[in-house]
Amino acid sequence: MKLYVVRHGQTEWNYENRVCGITDVQLTDKGEEQAKELSKIVYEKQIDIILTSPLSRAVKTAEILSRAINKDIVIDHRLVEQNYGEFEGTSRDNQNFKEAKRHFSNKLSGGESILQLSQRIFNVLDEIKEKYLNQNVLIVTHGGVCRVINAYFNEQTNDEFYHFHIGNCDLKEYHINR
């Protein structure tokens, strides 16, 4: 069983280097083009099902990929990005944001902690292993969620976790053994 994970295509806020979080920001034209380019790669992967976050940037990316491989999309609300609280819409270079992200139990002043996000995503991954046994699953989601998924499969230091980054429409592959 293989799990493929992709971060959505570029949004205006990605372009502006702003924190998107749970704010529903649309794809740019470039984001749609990134998804179309990715669909050529995904076409070769023998995907059985696509799971996506409900946010429009992920859904639109999933729809473009779905058309290319003719597979159904299932929206899973647990795949939504981390709620960054007071940092939604701020610059990703904001030093207070960078420092707050280093503290895994920090709820980001009205948002969601990395620990809460991890619990949510680990539960999804545990369920995928059971529900989609022997199928190849594609998840379309967000950068923070991708960071947690990577941690699920790989040993990392806190610093490695903090610095993990996946670009727009980058594809990661993980092998799931029961």
C-alpha cells in the first residue's frame, strides 16, 4: 500500500508569503497550472482514491488531479490545515509566528496547537491503513498537515520537524506496511 501526499497548488497568500491556515484562499492561475503538471505524474501512480481537505485550494487541486486519473474524491474535514489563530493572514516571516510554532502545545492565540493537529492527522492515517488496505491513496492537503504526515512516517528531531517544508503541488510517497 502506498500513500501519496500533495500540498495544494499556489494561492495568492502563498505568493504573498502569508499564513493561510483555515482561511479559504483560492488557487492562483499558477496554482491551477501546477496541479495540471502534477496530474501527469500522478497519472503513472495507480491511485485508487483521492482524499482531500474541504478548503477550496485543496478541493480544486484534487479536482484537477481527479479528472486526469478518473478517480473519486472524498472530502475529509480532518485534513483541513492547522488553525493558526491570530496569525492567520500574517507574514510567514513574522518572528512571533516563527517562535510560537516552535512550541508544540501553543494554541496560537485562538488556534490549534501542533499537538492537536497531530492527533487529528494521526487518527486519519490510522484509519486509512485500515479502511484502504492494499489500495494506493492520494491525500491533497496543506503544508502543516504534510509536516505532520511526514513525522508519522519518519523519525525526526523537533528542529527537523520545524524546518520540514513541502512546496505547492510537491508529491511525497510513503509506504504503509501492516
